Amino acid sequence: MKAAVFALPMAAAFESEWAEFQAVQGARTGDIPAAFKSNANIVREFNAGSDFQLSLSGPFAAMTNEEYHEQVKGLKRGLPVLGGAKQTFEATGKAIADSKDWRDDGVVTPTKDQGGCGSCWAFSAAETYESHLALATGTLSELSAQQIVSCSPNPDHCGGTGGCQGSTQPLAFDYLVGVGLTTEASYPYTQRTGTCDESKIAPVGYSTGYVELPTNDYTALMDAAANVGPVAISIAAAGFKFQLYGSGVLSNCNDFVMDHAVQLVGYGTDSGSDYYLVRNSWGRSWGEGGYVRFARYGEGSEPCGTDSQPQDGDACAGDTTPRTYCGECGLLSASSYPTGMSDSPSATVSV
């Protein structure tokens, strides 16, 4: 009898939370998944004693952490030999403002959803290309992640085999030099690698190169984020805190195995807590309308850890050398953005 009295409110609690999940993610048939119940217990316990909150309404709340990891992994940053388009970051010499949100400048498109394809690297690149093209031309357009997914070459299989199986933002930026990027309307997203269809490519933006920022360089990343524009960055996203993130400033990530690509669109301070403002590609139902804020500690104070599984997300084939990355969830690991943006293939203006 005591067991029955205990089980009823617990079942009712799961049913209420399950109903909220379905209201956001769509109706599901059958019993409440065991993974959802497990995550519900994690969220209740965590939210009771944390400054930031986890959520059960996001797209991965009904998955185990293992299922989630298989679903979202798609960044395997390697060290390919690229062409002459790569440039070294040079400090702007400008002051770094106390806060910056590039959405306020009208150069960030709405939140996107990569779905079941491991194309985070392509979305991170396309979104950053959109922003820098808008900064250069004054026109913001939604550009095609699918063109990058289907057409960006990866002949050495460095960091994956490309497409939905993972690649890198620098490889995407290298491909786009001289080729240009078309609109989402011309080359719509399909959640599949597919075959490159050049008949759908009618570029509206061009670039002459790209910059890769130094690894683990807080000052360089802040300079770029404050004075250059949004930055394509890479993070470790396998932990439950990122899987179930709901709101607030995420801290104590304790994960440095880089496996996901996102876009840094700004930074600021909330109630005394400094943060990075990061845009994800998992739709608006995840996080703060598709965004996450990571705790920011400053030059020399960012947490660091070891990526001891580089084949999971930070190595070319055969490279098992561990890496050290800094920032919450390894946010300072790999950062890049396109340069020389124009709406004309003949222009050579450098941004």
C-alpha cells in the first residue's frame, strides 16, 4: 500500500512533464520512455540547486545521453592542408565593449534546426557567412547550409567523411572562396548529404579568405566577437547539461571533447555573471530560443581540460594525440570566420 501511494504522485508528475514535452515537440504514442523519466529525475535534482536551469521540453529530453550523442555529433575538427585562403588573425586595436549582441545590428538570421544530420559544421559556417556578408553589404539573407553539406569537399576524410558525417568550418570557408554561397530558397536543406547539384547554386555572396583564431586565446576571440562580427566556434556538447539546457548562464560543463559546431554572436553580463552568447542549430525549442549562454571568466581564468578522445571530434584519421582546450565546454578550442565578403565575384574587398 505504501508503495502504491508513493508511485501515484510520481506517475502523475511524469505525465505532467511528458504532456509539456509533447506540447512543444509533438504528440508521441505509447508509454512514457524510460529515458525521459530518468532525465526528469536529473532535471528535478539539478534545478533545485543550480543557478542555471535544465529543461524537459527540448528536442533531446526523451533520449538517453548515448542516443543524444549519436544524434548530434557532426564536428570532427582535423588539421587539413588547405589552400592559400587561410589568414592569421590580427588584433583590431579597438576597445572591447562591455557587451555585444550582433542580433542588435541586424546581421543574424532566425534560429535554424539541423535535424538528424550531423551538419552542425555547415550551419555554423553558413550562419557566420550570412552575418559577415550582411556586415559587408547591408543585406541579410538566409544562405544555404545544404550547398555546404553536399558540395564542400573533404578528400582526405580529415575529421569525418563530410556531409552529415561531419567536417569543419574552415573546410567550408575554404570551399566557398571563389565559389560563393547561394540562398536557402535556391538550395533548400534536406537533412541528407546528397550529391552536389550545381544547378541550384546561384551565389549571392562571395569571400576571398577566412581567419582561424589561435586556439585557447580568450583575448583574440573577444576582440573578434566585439569588433569583427559573429564567429564560428566549436564546443564539447556530449554532456547532459548541454543536452537538457534550458536557461541561464551554463557553468561547470566539465567536458572538453570537442564534437559540435555553433556560432558565437556576442557576450555580456547578467546579474554579475559574465557570459558568451552562443547560437545553436537545434531549433527554438532548445535552450533560450535556440541560444545558450556560457559562463565567461576572462584572460587566464578560463577552465581548461583534455580532449582525450580526439577521434570523437578533434582529429584526422590516425591522429590520437590528446588536445588541451579551454573555456566552458571547450569554447575556445576552434574559432573562424570568412573574410573579403562581397555580393560580387569580382570584388576583393577585405573585411
